[in-house]
Amino acid sequence: MPLLRKMSALLVMALLISGSVTACGTSTAHRLSPDEIARQVGIHYGDPQAQLAGVTNDVSDPPPHEPIYHIGLTGHFHKGALVAVRLGFSATAERMYVWNIMAVDQAGNQEWYDHDLDSA
């Protein structure tokens, strides 16, 4: 992973896990809730009781600027023999699509990165 991309992903995760929340002026009609997305991602990585650590509302680039979330989770996640306690990822708000999934261990080291849930 290029250094700039890794630094950007780590910064987003740090903001999400610290509880920083911002909002953009997008409509909330027909949106999936961050809780539902978080539950599905937690289940995918082995923790159906994962806790939402932070959510940032945003919009995608380029147009048509679809509403998205940047989500942080805490829990006990697995991918094969790898174990993580935090996940950070982006998700569309109007359909179930999750990408840029970064998993971090207790010490803050990246354990894995999945491009999207299909590649997980």
C-alpha cells in the first residue's frame, strides 16, 4: 500500500475511533443505518456484537455524489489466523457496499486490508 494511502487510511481510522463525527447536508431518505452496516461487517469478520466506534457522513466523488459513511468498529475480528480489535471502512448509505476495510490490532498495527467485502 503506498505510504500516502496508508497514512490517509490511518488518519480516517483515528478520527473515527476517537469519536469525531461530522455531517454533510445530504438527504437521509432510503438510507441504510450505520448500525446495520456495522452489524453486517462485524458478522463477516466474526464478531456479531461489534460496537460502532464512530461514523462520519460524507458524499462520494465524482458526481452524482452518493451519500456514504466512514465507519469505525471495535470488537474481536478474525481473518484466518489474523486477529484485530478495530476496523475502519467506507460504505455507501443507500445500498450495501463496503470498501477500504482496514483492520488494526491492539497495538495499533495494521493486520489486514481488504479492498472490499467481496475480496475479503
